Amino acid sequence: MRNARILTIVEIALSIALAVVLNLLALRLPINIAGGSVSLAMLPIAVLAMRRGMWPGALAGTIFGLLDLWMNPWIVFPFQVLLDYPAPYLLFGLGIGLIAHLYWQLAKKPEGLLTESQGDTLNRQFLGSLIIVLAMLVGGILRYATHVFSGVLFFSENAVGQNVWIYSLVYNVSYLGPSLVGSIVCALILVPILEVAVPVKRDIRKTAAAKAAPDTAIAKAAVDKATVDEASGAAADKGR
């Protein structure tokens, strides 16, 4: 348990560091006059959330968001800072971790998303890839929503006569769309490799059969004891 926590902390630190490095390589498009850029900074946080779950993903996302604020500040109002920096990445990691966690619980697969254990390999790999895409889409939409609300509330003057909602939707998808697609493609390659190279053993709830096993054993022992007592009583009566 202690080693697992240490490994989780190490992966959180590595994910944040890699996200910072990838963010330094970001590409800002001409349309992004009020912040936002195309990068793979979401990738390390996504991989961490899929491997370690909701809370490590949310924690890494929050810390990276604060570091992004420190490195690339674009401040209009205090609440805007929350919507554009820690909140998007927190929700991104949380959403991905939630989908991955639900998959682990439903599939009863403590060994990982794409590792082979039973059934048809191709079907399992397809399902694992589908979960990766779904999880990242959910996380990406959550992040996208916070930026859209920030654009509507605090950057409406940039719309210049356009509908502010449409402007914010288009503006934020211009950099988040390519960033998310690139991160998904890389995650589809990296996650299976990491699951094989550095597998994560996850605590999965016991199935009904496993839960019932101890009760069954106790009941069997009670029956055996009653049988022995009955036989001993019969032998004693016969001896009399």
C-alpha cells in the first residue's frame, strides 16, 4: 500500500512536469488574441487520470492549472482566473478518472485498460481504446465548458457584434479541438504501452460470489460441526 502511494505521488509529479514542458512547446494561432494555444499539455494529465483515477488526475490538473497561470497569466477578473486556469484542468482530470473508474468497476479488470486476460483480444483492445476516447472526450468537454463560460462572462467585447455564445464556442474550439485530438491519438499509443510496462494494480470491489464465499464457508463449517455433534451424541446413547 505504501509503495503504491509513493508510485502515485511520483506519477503525479512526472505528469505535472511533462505537462509544463509540453505547454512550453504550445502553438498560438492568430485567432487566439485573448489566450489559449494548441498543445499536448493535457496528455500527461489524461494518462495519469486513466491509470491512477479521479483524485490524482484532479490534483495534477489543478496544480498544472496554477503553474499555467504563473507562466502565462491572462487576468481580467478573479473569477475569470478560476474558470480559465485551475478549474478546467481539475475537471479534465476528474472527468477522465471518473470514466476510467467506472470502466474498471463494470469490467472487473484490476490489471488495466488494455491488458490481455480473457476473451477475444481484439474486442478487448477495441473496448479499451473506446474507453480512452470516451474518457478524454468527457474531460475535454468539461474543460471546454469552463473556457466557454469564461469567454461569455469576461471577453464579450471581443465578439464585435457577433453573438457572444457563438463567438466563445468557436474561439475556444479553435485551440482546444486540435489539442484534444492530438492528445487522444497520443494516449491511444501510450496508455497500452504503459499498462504493459508499468501495470497498475487497482482495488476493485468484490463480486457477489466472492462476497458470499466466506458466508458459505462458515455455513458449511457449522453443518459439519452439527453432523459431528449428532454422531457423537448417537454413539454416546448407544454406549449407554
